[in-house]
Amino acid sequence: MGTAFVASRAQLGLAAPGVTVEVHLGSGLPTFSIVGLPATAVKESKDRVRAALQNSGFEFPAGRITVNLSPADLPKEGCRYDLPIALGILLASAQANFPAAQLERSEFYGELGLDGELKPIRGVLLAAAHASREGRHVIVPAANLDEASLASPGSVRGAESLLAVIDLFRQNVRSREPAPACADRLPGHKTPLGAASPELADVRGQAPAKRALLIAAAGAHSLLLVGPPGTGKSMLAQRLPGLLPPLAAEEALDVASIASVSARGFDPQDYGRRPFRAPHHGASSGAIIGGGPQARPGEISLAHRGVLFLDELPEFNRDVLESLREPLETGVIAISRAARHVEYPARFQLVAAMNPCPCGFLGDSSRRCRCAPPEIARYRARISGPLLDRIDLRVEVPNVGDDELLGEVPQGAGLRSVEAAGRVRDARRVQMERAGKLNSELAGAQLLEVCRLDRAARLLVAQARARLQLSARGMHRLLRVARTIADLQPDTAGALGARHVAEALQLRREIS
């Protein structure tokens, strides 16, 4: 009879607090109890562990087995504790003997099959990242090795089964290297600018919309595209990720960690890529914002450091649209449940698209609109004023003429993704060197300092605010866009001029 201690981690939002699996073998009638706020999946590990030990050739101890998941007041969920519980029983019953120093600096994760096979779990990337910061080794199922190695490539070991874990410590077997499929996505790998997304030049015409897309990418501004069906709104949105610079190593790890704890899980092939999320307009508030019994991240968090594309914007539920207002301002979403409170980052770039009216053909010269004015008013009223006020750029995307759509494009004509991505990279570098953040994140005194206006620009802003009835938020967003327009021109590093403000006003006008 004895006691053993094995380290693991829980998952609470994007936090991964340490959990010590304490196993005690005592005398008495045979019982197997797990304490420490275990969820149903954790309680069911008793049967999986018993079968895995017996089918792996070990003896299941007779007597009283008590497993405490410490700290006891922290909720424990999932099947990740199967492996540390099994190892704790083996250590406490002297059927395995790991070097004490090696055991103390190692953490274990994995679901056990009834035959002792180690099956993959969700959220292992997050656990590996936290363990790496504390200088600890991580043992995970072989199927999770590529994912965990992204966070801690030098201190992760993978195993196919419970017996393989024992062999890792008996023979000090080195872990296999990450698969070549994900090796080129490790931190520090740089994809060529503009090479990962569809080509911008493939969109025929729509020069004003392409200009707005460039400005949105340069300053991380939100964008609304309005036009009849089939004019290229979705095509433009899909090309935005290709204009954005590669994620920094820390940003890539944050994005991957969010995906790792989501319902779908994380694909190592996506590591380092900016997310592009396009939920259907029938998605619920929980799917967009996040939630559920386990407080999973929603689409706005899965789009962190990437693009959230909402097509058919007025068709989304009103509650869903209104719930976007806070994260658009703060870049964070808080999910509160009776038993927990978690926060997820949500610094996404919103791109929305909509028709000008219910039938979609208002203002279209090729087809006649069938909507009555009250119908059009009700359709547009589905998007509230406060939400619309938080969208920086509003652009009309009209039908393209036959000559532009079917004619030959001269060699070198049109803005290509590589060129646009280079201009975005240079503009963002200016912003980071000047203020340490992108223009869309400027606020308070820093905003007024960075967006200083010359006399003509100040007069134009005053006239526009009186005529357009701009709110204080709207005026600040106008200044941010004007600053981005200036940053795209290398010779305008000083005060903002009237031409910058005029273009920003043109891009913020009400859609007719």
C-alpha cells in the first residue's frame, strides 16, 4: 500500500492550472473513488483505467483506491486524466518505478482505450504551452505529438499506449520528431506575403472596394460591403487574409491555443495561418460569442488575429449582431456561467456583406428593384445604429460592366496580392514603431496625438460632424481611418491633411 503523485493540468478558458493526481492505496473493501470536482467523463475513467491496466498485463490492486485531483475546488473535465490516474496506481502499487527527479518535472495527458491504447485529447497545445513556460516535460498520446510540439518542440514525448509510456521512462526513449507536414508551420516560419489566399487581381473591376480592402488590411479596420448579389463581395472578403502579414510566434500560439480548446479541435496544418471564419447567418448567439456548459470559444474568438466574415449581415439574429458590439471595442469576450467565468481574446477584423434591399437589386441598373420603401427601411433597420457606428468602412460594390468582366486584362494591370500585402506590411510597421499598436486600437490621448490634424483637416472634420451628426465614437473611427490612409503614403508621416480626412469621410458615408 502506498501513495503516488502525478502532474497534469486542467483547462479553464485559456488558462491551464496545474493539477496533481494523488493516488492512495489503502486496506479495506475494494473500492475505486475519484474526488476533486470530477465531471462525468472523469468519473467514468475508473472503468477505462481498470480495463487498460489489466489488458496491458498489470495487476489491478485489490483494496481501497482513492484518487484526489488537487486542487479540489477546480472543476475537472475531459478524459485527459486517464493516463496520470493509471500511472499513479502503478506507482502506488510498486508495479512501476520512475526516477523521482524525472517524474517531478513531467506532466501526463491522455485518454486510455480499454486495451491500453492512448487516444488523443482536446486542448493539449494549451497545456503544453503552459508546461513549457515552467520548464516541464510533457507526455502525450502520439496522435497529439505534432500539436503539442508546436508549443514545446524540445520537451514533448509521444506514446502509442500505456506500455509505451512505461518504456519511455525505463529506457529513456527519445520522442519522435514532429511530422514533416507541420514542421514548416513552426514558429519563425514565414509564408511569402500574399501567397496563402486567392489572388486579389482575379476580382474584376471594383477599384473603390479594393482600395477599401487595402485600407482595412493596413489598419485592421472593420468593413461593410453593400451591393447586389454576385458583384464580388464574398470574393473580396476571402482575399483579405492574403493581404495581412504573417502571425508573430506569440500570436500564432494564441490562435492555435484557442482552436485547441474549441469543439472542433486544432489542425497542426493550420498553424501560423490567420483565421478566416465565415459562420452561417443562422448561427446562434452561443456559436458566435461562445458558451455552452463547458464555456467553449465562439466564432469571434476563433477569428482572433484573423477575419470574421458575416455574409448576409441583416439575416443574422438581432441578438447575435448586438453581442458583437463589446468585443469590437475591447477585443475580449467574457463568458459567465454559474460554475465558472472565462475570458477569451477576440481581436478579430470584421468584414460584413449585405444586399441594399430584400430583393438585392436596389440601385442596380441591370435589374429592377421590387421592394417598397417600408420594406427597405425594415431590412436596413435590422442593423442597429450602435453596431453600424462601430464599422469603420462602408463601401458600395456595384455590378461590373461587360467590358471589365469579359475583356482582356493588360499585363501587369490591377493591384496584385503580393504588392498589396507589401504595402500593408510597410504601413503596419510604421504604426507599430510609432505607437506600439495598430491604428484601429488607438484610443484616448494617444489617438489625438497620433492623429493630429492640420488646419484644413480640422475644419473639414468640424463641418462633417455637424452635417453627418457623427458621434464621438464615429469621429474617433474617422480619425483612425484617415491615419491609416496617410500611413499608406510614405511621405505623409506628419499631421493629417484634408485629403486624408476627405477619403475617410467618403469611405464612411451612409449607403444609399
